[in-house]
Amino acid sequence: MQLEAAHSVEITKLLEYVDKKEDPLIQVVRTHQHNTDSAVLQTTRYLKTEVHRERRKMKESIAGETKEDGTGRGCMDNCHIA
């Protein structure tokens, strides 16, 4: 247990050192990480918007098919094969 506590202290000290360090390499890594995170978030937002748009289209299409059928059951129950 004491060994784990000692490791925790050392890791915390190392993280604090790295966080305060103005090393150019660390700054490049931070910038790259920020840019990567931003790109991932932007892609996620775009995909989420597309999913919502497609889901809305599907709901409108289903609602339209139900109205066209006139029975309220849609084509699933009342399709006529020509």
C-alpha cells in the first residue's frame, strides 16, 4: 500500500512538472492534441447532425406512407402487389 502511495506521489509530481514545463516539444504535443481533439469534436458534431437529419427524413417518409395508405396501418399490413 505504501509503495502505491509513493508511486502516486511521484506520478503527480511528474505530471505537475510536465504541466508547468515550457519545453517546445511539450508545447507541440499539447497543440497537436488540442487540434486533434477539436477535429474529432467537429466530426462528431457533423455526424450527429447527419444522423438526426436522416432519422427525421425516415420519420417523415413513414408518416407519408401511412397517410397515403388511408388505413392508418401503412403499407406493412395493406400492400397490394401489382
